[in-house]
Amino acid sequence: MIIFVLLIAGYSKENSKIILSVAKIDSKVEFAVQDKGQGIEEKYLPKIFDRFFQVPGTSGGGTGMGLAISKEIIEKHNGTIAVQSEYGMGSRFSFKL
């Protein structure tokens, strides 16, 4: 969860609200972080968890490995990871374990 907060905070507008949530869904627990930042264009969503991928035009200064590593760790624990985003409206990253 910490890595999600760090990742999304780097792309959120200054002083914007970040929403953290935890919910039990069936036999799993979902952890989510959501912002009202710039969001991600739909064409980039299929690549967002790929190694070294960075959304063009973002200024996060990372390597493109954070979400890829998160995905590998979560999947090693039989979990799933997802993103929902609307460009101009923000993003919601979640994982279930």
C-alpha cells in the first residue's frame, strides 16, 4: 500500500486529496488509493504495469519500475492489481489479496 501512496502522490496536484480505502470483498481484502489528479489516458492503461513504462509527458522522475514491481509482488501472493482512470479526473489503483 505504501508504494501506491508514493506513486500516486508523485502525480497528484499539490494539496489535492488522496483517498485510501480497505474493503473485504468475498474472501479477499482490497486496498485502494485514489486521487483527483490528471488521470491516465486510456491508450496507456494496458501498459501501466509494464517494466520501464512511463506515461509520456509525466514528470514523476521515476524509472517506470514501481508499478511493475508492485504487480510482481502482489501476484506472487496470489493477488490481483488494477487501475481505473479517466483522463482529467484522476486515478484509482487497487490490489486484492
